[in-house]
Amino acid sequence: MNFKDLTKVLNKFQRDKLVFIGLGNPLCGDDAAGQILLERLAHRTELAGAHFMFTGSTPENYLTKITKKEPDAVIFIDTARFNPIPGKIEFLEERNLSPTDFSTHTFSIEMIAAYITSVRPCRIFYLGIEPKSTEMHEPLSKSVQDGIDDFFGERNGK
């Protein structure tokens, strides 16, 4: 998965009907990847007009803000355990996700998605980043930083 692939999938939605939700704890190593990827997506002209929210580890506190945007698609961005290669980024639809793949937050991301779709029928997607370490006070790992740079086609030496 790369940025070009992501925009191809999302091209069927009006930009102002896309809501990107960054999850994670920036103080826990690679768990900061959700915030970093969200911020980089927010600066892309291809996604101008879309909505971007960093909800940290409490997306349940933003449910009203999310549904008030009247999204046709919500894209959750977070670390996810789905691949043994740290830094690997995958774009997953809800139906292709196992409950243990995505997110370790207090509330189940499935419950959050179910609530959003009950208030506003929309598509739910997940942009998952395989972490190397989510230990407290660790920096973002090089493999995850490289994975994010590769996603945008911006890694040095490429």
C-alpha cells in the first residue's frame, strides 16, 4: 500500500465526506505512527477538503464531532498487528479485519465504528502500520519511519 493506492480507493468519495481519524499515544514509540501519518496526509493537496482528527487513545470522546462531519467514509489510522514486518502499511476494510489486528485502545474500535455507522451509514476503513515497539518513552523506530516515508514515496535513497 502506498499513497497513490490509497487515493485510488478513496477517489469514489467526495473529499469533504472523508474523515481520517489518527489514533495512538505519541509517547509510546511506534504508537505515534497514527498521528504522524495523519499529519502527513492532512498536508497532501490530493486530500484537500477532507477532515483530519487526532483522537489519541480516546476516539470515543470524538464521536459527535466525527458524525457531525456526515462522512461517507471514515478511515482509522493506527498501529496494527497484521504483518511481521515493522513499518509495513496496509489499508484494510472492516470486513477483512480480525478483532485482534487493530488497536489496543480502551474501547473496541469495532464498537466505535458500529456507533458511527449507526448514526451515519458510511464505509469504515483502517490504515494500519505494523509497529516494532510501543514501549513508553521510546522514539519512533527507524523501520516505522521508513515505512511512512515509503508510503509517500519519499524515503532517501529511493
